[in-house]
Amino acid sequence: MSHEKRIVLCSGPLDPHAFDGIPVQPKRGDLDALCPDCAGHGQWNREIDLASHRSKRHFCERCDARGWIETGDDLVPEHDIEMTEDGHPQWVVRMERPDK
């Protein structure tokens, strides 16, 4: 038996149901301010079923889903994959200046 469906599409973080069921991210490390795009949530709903609360989410590109941004000149970790000398992929963390 299928459940009732009340699907709402959200075009961005300003839509009324964009942050339903998504908590504000805790502050981590030295990040300074809540992200102005996602208001600290790090993601928002692209599509949500108001009956079952299942959703498809969009991760915020401005804060890399952290919910917080760096407003000064502190370095921010950027996660990436690079190849080792013997040809195997490995995770690396680069410390880079934030984009303004």
C-alpha cells in the first residue's frame, strides 16, 4: 500500500519548505560566520514530501555543506583525491585561502 504524497519542489534556500527537517550545523574549527546562502544549514531541500518527510537535498556550494564560512584570511580545508607515486588514489586535505 502506498502512502499519501504531497511533494513540494524548492527552487532554492528562500522557499518556505527549503529547510524542513534540516538542523543548523554546529560551528567547527575557526570558521567565522553562518553562511549567508544556506543560513548555517549546509544544505536545503530540492524536493520534499510533506506527508513522509522524505527529501532530495542540494548541498550548499558556498560553504561546502559546512554551514559556516571563513570571513578573514584563515586557511580552510579543501578535500580532494590525488594519485600516489605508485598510481593509487588517496584522500588529501589541502589548506587553501577562502574565495571571497
